[in-house]
Amino acid sequence: MLTFGIAVRSPLTVVLFACLYMMGLSIPALGEIKGFFRETIPVVVSTVITFLLRGAIINGQGFRNGYFRLLYLMIILVGYWLLVRLITKFIMEGQFGKRKTGEGCILATPENSFSGLVRASKPYDEKFGKRAFVITAAFCLLFYLPYFLYEFPGVMTADSLDQFDQITYFTPMSNHHPVVHTLLMGFFYRIGLHLTKFHDKTIAISVYTAFQMIFMSLCCGAVVKETLRLMNRKSYRIVATFIFFYAFMPFNGVYAVTIWKDVPFAGVSMLLCVVIAELLRKGKDSSILDFAAFTVLGILFCLMRSNALYAFLVFALFFLLGMMKGKFTHALISVIVCILVVFIIKIPVFGAFNIKGADFTESLSVPLQQVARVLVNERQIDAEDMELIDKVIDRTYIRELYAPWFADNIKELVRAGNPHAIENNKAEYFGLWLRLGLKYPGDYIDAWYDLTGGYIYTNVNYMVAEADGIMRNRHGLTWSPIIGGKFIKVKEILIKLQNFMPIYGMLFTAAIYTWALTASFIYAIRHRKPVLLQTLMLLLVATLLIAAPVVDFRYAYAIVMTWPLWLLGTNKL
């Protein structure tokens, strides 16, 4: 891929590696090819040709650092050696798919592949599950700790500081960022203030960061334990695979110490999925405690993200259908209590404390981008429709402000104009949006894809987990790293690898999880397996495709962190 310039996130990555995997299955697993030169010469020749053809890359853009040049060289050398070895074995021993049999030759059947190792593992037991939980959580905490010490007291962007304004009473409480998360921040921040003699704000906020890091580690342990239980497997290799993803992947380390609502929301989603999986596994044997846990986590799920409420309302119907053969009455009561509590908190309680939610404009990211795209493309618009548009915005600088991949510019343009015109005349402006869409569907599709396409297509460039430190602020909060040195370089390499290392880079794109989720859903439907977890996560994806203001990995983080359950766990029920 590096040789021929195939992008790391290109869909061809999946196709290429799937073909190589199938090729590997068609040849003997343990048969060895004798002859040093048979493998070495093609590797050397291929590598030399690569540097002759693509040598400019190693000396140019993004590879000035000696570590990256060495890493680039090692990736190509190892990659070519493995590839040439595989192809040689395929031709010489596999004989183009004709499997050999005989003494000393073990065929690469599924039993000898990874899936075979999974099937060969011992049945699950609770003692092993508890051990897996502790080991996973401990490793996650251990690997997150350097990020905590380097990013001390935590990564804080504009969103984080906006919430900090609220917990320190600089601005009124608002549900633009979930009140539950803001109150949680405030709770641990005040504990930190009491623990520090001189009421050091920087150290105080680190108490919340430490809580979040521990919470996410425990959530990872819970998911691993439940997945093993559903798979009915007792295998340290499977646990090691999960630990590699949860503990070693750098975006998990960075997010664990980043003060965003998306991170604890992902943790709550993980626990909710664990409880749903337990309800599916137990069926009629589910206890009141299981449904109580579902109710509490369902309430938190709905309150932690505005789009999650809409996903949950639809999911509730599927949940009740899924519980028809189980304890339907308990499920119905849980859903009703959950929805009632959420609406009581959001309407009368927030109203009593004068807590305002996000404005109506915030929910119009996609429609506003679509109408703006029509204006930017200078399409013919009827005078009456143009008059409606002019009542809302000043079109003078719309071409300069419009960014296809970012909706906030147009939303701010609306807010600077007259957003109440839309709020007070929703039907009229819905008609405007519909008429323009029917007239210029291509512009609407382009605008939607440019804004949200990264959730369904892998080859969309955006950086993941690149945030560092604390933005400039009026509170005196400062980035105070406790460690640095070589860890900085290791972190930088692990994050930048996403741009030029196949498969590893795919894990940094939200779309690959959407693909896996969709495939898992189709597989479960075809084999008549439960699809509640897949349905909940697909509904979250749907809300992102309808209303996301930008493609951001953190918005899909709940889907990313729950993959063992919906991909491996429920498909074993």
C-alpha cells in the first residue's frame, strides 16, 4: 500500500487484507518453505524498487524525523517479507488452491486459524471472568497513567472550559453540554478543592480526570468480562486482544484524560450494553436488579447526550419486542420509568432551575448546510424563497463562511441574524428546505456527505486524539505535565502511525466500526440472533448522520468502545 500509494483508510485496505487472509487459509499452516534466497531476494529487489519509485516520501512530507524514516523502512521490509513469503507458499505449496495432504503437513483449516483457537479454548467460568475483569481494568489504568501524568491535569478544549465556566458560576448552567456531566465535573472538582490546602484549581480538576480514567478502565473490564461470558470462552489470548485495543490504542489513552462529555457517555453506553446483553442471556431468569440497572443506565444514557434520547426512544420499541418472550412487564415498567424520569428532569426540573437547553439552531446542522450549499452554488431560487432566507441571514459573506466539513460557521451566521424566524415558522421553513431539496437533490446529497460522510466512508481524513493540554482561559488553569521526555515521542509516533500504517490506521476511523456494526446486524438477522445491541448502536449512527455538525471520532466513541459485545458477544447467543 505504501509502495503504490493506496491511502491507509481506503476501502481497498479491507479488500486487500481479506484477500490475503483467504489466500493464507488455502495453504498449509505449518509447512515451511526451504531456501533462504527464495524469500530474501524478492524482498530486497522489491524494497529497492520501492525506494526508487517512492523515495521522495521518505525524505519529504511528514518524514523528516529519523524515527519515522526508520519506522517507514521497517514497515516496508517486514511487509514485503511477509507478503512475498505468503505468495511463494501459495504458489509452491498451495498449488493455486489445491491443498496438499501428507505427513508433516497441517492444512490451514478454520480449526487452525484464530477462530479455531477460539473454539478450542475452555468453557467460561465466573472465576476466570472476574480475573479477566481485574486484569483488563488494571492494564487499562496502567497504560492510561502516562497520559494522565503527561496531560496533567487533563486535556481541556473550548467545550471543557465552557463547562468549567458553569461549575465556577462564571456563566449560568446550560444543557448545551449535558447538565449531568457538568454536575459530575463540579462534584469532583470541589472534592479536589477541599483536598488541596491552597485550593489549587489545576490540581482540583485533576481529581475529575482521575475519576474518569478509573471509570473508563472499569467499563472496559466489564465489557471484556461480559463478552467472554456470552462467547462462553476461557482464553487469555482473547483477553490479550481486548486489552491491546482498550489499553494500548492511543486514542483510548488520550480520551481517558480528556474532559469531554463523549467519554463518560461512552462508558455509560458500555455498561448499558452489558446489562442488555445480560437480559438477553438470562431471558426469563432476569432479576429485578437487572431491570433496575437497565433503568438507571438508560436514564443516564438519555441525559448524557441529546441525540441519545432520540435513539433510545426508538430503541425502546425494539427492546420491548425483544423482551416479549422474557419478562415483558418488567421491561415495560423499566422503559416507562426511564422515559418519564428523563422528561421530568428535562422539562419541569430544568425549568424550575432556569436551565436552558441548546437552541433550535443547534439541531439544524445538516439542513442549514444543505440550503447554504444551494446558495454557494448560486442556484436559481424563487423570489419568495429568497425572501424567507433573507429574513434569517445576511448572505453577503456566505461563500467565505461556508465550510463543507464544518456546520458551526453557518449556524453562527444564523444566530447572528434572526434564528427566531425559523423557530416561530417551522412549517414554512420546512417547506422551503423541502422545495430546494426536490429542485437540487445533488447539492443536498453533496452537502450531507461532506458534513457526515466520515461516519459511513473510511477514506475521509481527520485526526484522532491529537488534542494536548489546556486552551488559554480566564481561570488560571494551566497544563502542568509531570512527565515528558521519551513518552512524548512515543505518543506522537503512536498517533501519527494512523496516517501511514494499514489496518492500524483503519481503527482510527469511525466508518470502519459502522461497517462492522452493519455486518454484525445482517449476520445476526440471517442467523436469527438477538439484534438489540446492534439496533441501539445503529440508531446512534443514524442520529449522527441526521444531525452531526462535523465528522468527529469522539461523537462515535460509544460505538467504538462497545464493539466486542455487538460483534462477538450477542452473535454467540
